[in-house]
Amino acid sequence: MELLLQQLANGLVIGSTYAVVAIGFALAFTVLRVINFAHPDIFMVGMFAGLVGAAQWPALGFAIAILAGALGACFVGFALERAVIAPLRGRDVLMTLIGTLGVAICLQNGMALIAGPDPVAYPALLPRQFVDIGPVALTLRQILNFGISLCLLILVSLYVRRTAFGRATRAIAERPDVAAAFGVNVARICRLTILLASSMAGIAAVSVGVLYGSASAFVGLLYGLKAFICMLVAGNRYFEGVMVVGLAIGVIEALVTGYLSSSLRDAAAFFVLIGVLYFRPNGLFGSYAA
Amino acid sequence: MTALLQVKALAVSYGVVPAVDGVSLEIKPGELRVILGANGAGKTTIIKTLFGLLRARAGEISFNEEIDLLRLKPHQIHALGVAWVPEGRQLWNTLSVMDNLRLGGFGMKDKALLERRIEGMLERFPRLRERHNQIAGSLSGGEQQMVAIARALISAPRLVLMDEPSLGLAPLMVREVFDLVREINAMGIAILMVEQNARQALKVAHWAYLLETGRIVESGPAAEIASKESVQAVFLGGHA
């Protein structure tokens, strides 16, 4: 029982990060019709931007790292949108896919050139401290990671449901032509969406960097893959669906690690993907027609 | 009176296939004109091109005789006072009725005015008030058409482009929609409607165009068009 609760808690912590990255994928895919393969590497750039920020202004600690992570990722997202996504808008989805994949490769190898190919130590911006919640023991870093991710998810949900721009974002996702004809500046909302997705990824990345105490130029791959699976499993109709699946995949992985074997952990998400798509090809919560 | 919207020799093609080939038409403020034509005649293509959603191969489209619509983006065209009731409603099905109406006035700066206009629409369509929190996809076809029309009117447009408003509706609902079209026009809003239901459309319209495979083959006052033998044979013939 204790193991179950502990693994549930561990799963939610990492799942919340999957959910944040997955929302970034889902936003880009539903609103811009782009499979943004550079998104995981924007996450990675955010992680390093946080590291640099914390090193520059050590007195400001975690807060400046988060801010730097958000800004760094946001900047790369902005450049990506301007240079690759906007010029290819309206073209075949494969074109932007290849374009973003190219950017992803450049970002990974560019960062490997700067920071080296091996993981580097992340500054210990938070104390290494355990907190007991009933039978579950979590570190302060885990709790903060979960809290930050959860805040981001709630904010995104409120944004798309309660604000005019958010409603326009969903309107574009479902019917871009009609949205444009009702006065929505589609290009502007698309830009805003990429900036939102990127800065969220940057914040989550700093939090994960602190959690595991390391950063690597290739860290995006793992989170990107899991997040992409989350989006496919959930379907792109409801952003909240993607969030729930993100958390669920995290929990499933933790349970597999706890009860089966940690070597099977990374395979779990793929089994979920195959199982769900076999029975519900449009994802658990449905997808917009292409 | 000057034309509100003027289309000259418009040509649009999908790849090499011409969909609209040299169409000229116009509509004056407060008028109700209809384009009649069968499936595939190019009706929807004309409307989408007017809105900047499709690119014209040749021709001119001017608004108020001075603004070149072909150079504008859809949201800029909407800002001129042009609204759209798309074919098959095309509501945002995952959004609530209220959110659909709010998006109808997305460009409005005055949010209090927007709320008043929405309130006015709910007043006019009590069925929508009952369902204002439901997602639009769960409404009946008739109710969806009302949302689509209300959504178009929220921004107080000068011209409404209606694409087959009666399509797929029950006969009783069809009559209600045409009554509504007349009511909107009586408010002084110009309407350019595209229809297959020629009998009903010719009753409400002032002027009619007949579109066949991308070309206008007849045009004239609706009553005159309705009495033409060729039109009777093609569009009105057979059943009463």
C-alpha cells in the first residue's frame, strides 16, 4: 500500500511535466497544424537558459532561473515561428514537420557544441529536503515541480476557456476559416500560441533541471517523445484531456517501475499508445477532423 | 445609389480546374440578392473568395466602391462590416452557445456593447437562452442555424453573406429561416444569399443571379427570374 501511494505520488510529479510539454505539442498541432518537433528542444534550451540565469544572478536563485528559462525558451519559440513556421503556413504538414525537425537537430547539436555532449550539473537552487505527507515521502523539489506544473496547466485551461484570446485559440483549432472570417487575426493568435507553449516548456524544464540536478543537450528527446505520445493518446479535441493523459502516463511509468522493472518504464507509454489507438484511433477524448 | 459590394469578372480555380469563371455581380446597401445554382456551380467558392479565404485568379472585388477586398485578410474584411453564415452552419461545436456568440463579436472593443448585443440576440431567440451554456454541437439543426445567424449579427454588419441557410433543415424550420432572412433585411442589412431552394429564395430576394458551372447565365429582378420558363424548368419545375 505504501509503495503504491509512493509510486502514485512519484508518477504524478513526473507526469505533470509530461503534461506541460504535451500541452505545448497539442497547442502547436491543433492551432497551427504543425507537428513541432523542435518543441522538446525549446524545453532543453529553457533548461540551459535557467542554468545560465541562476549562474549570472545567484542571489535571485530559483526565481531568476524560472524567469530566464521562460524567456530563453520563449525567444527560441519566437525565432522558430518567424523563421520556419510562419513562412510554411498553409503548406503541407510534412514541410513544417521537416522544418521543425531541422531546427531540433540544430538546437541539440548547437547546445552540445556549447555545453558538451555529456550532462552538466544543475545548480542546487532548492534545498535537498524531504517532506512527509502521510505515508508518502517526497522531496521539496518534487513538490515544487508538481506545484509549478499544475499551476501552468490550470492557467492554460483558464486561458483557453475564460479569455477572449483563448476562445479565439480554440475557435482556430476547430475552424480556422470561420475564425478568420469573424475577425480573429489568425497569424497573431498562432504566434501567441507558440510563445505560450514555449515559455511553459521553459519553466517546466528549469523545474525538472533542479529536480534531477542535471541538464543535457539531449534531454528533450525523452520528454518530447513521452509528451507526443500523451497528445496522440488523448486526441487533440480537449487540452484538458492531454493534461490528464500526461499525468496518467507518469503514474503508469511509476507503477511499472515499482512493481515490474525500471527497464520496462520507457516502454510503458508505447504500450498505452498502441492499446488506445487500436480501440480509439482518434484518441481517448476525440480529435478534430483534419 | 453606389454599390456596397461589387464583383467584376471574378475567376477562381482549384489548381487547373476553374470553379468560378468571369462572374460579375453587385449588391447595394439594404438589398437582398440571391445567387441560385446547383451543387458545384461555384456558389460557395464566390463567398469564400469574397472573404479572402480563397485566392482569386482574376477579377476585382470592391467594397463601398473604394476598398479592394482582394488585398485584405479575412479579419480585415470582417472589420469592414461583412459577416458570414457559412454553409452547414459551421459553428464551433466544442464551444458553448454563449462562446460562439462572443466570438461573433471578437473584434469589438466595447465589451459592454457586446454583452448588450448578445442579450438582444437571446431576447430574439429564446430557445438559445435556454441552451446558452450547452455546447453548440449538441443543438438541433434549426437551433444551430439560429446560433449561426445570431453569431453573424452580433457585430452589427452592413452585409451578411449567407451560404445555403436552409440546407438540411426540416420544412417548418426552412420557412422560419426565410422569415428571419426577411426580418434581417428589413433592419437595413444587405444580404447576399446563396441558395438551392429557388422557390423560397426568389420570394424573399429583390434580385437574383443564376449560376451554372461557374458562370452567371441569367440575372434580373427576382420576380422576373421566377417567371422565366428556363428557370421554372430547372429550379422550380415538377413539384409545387
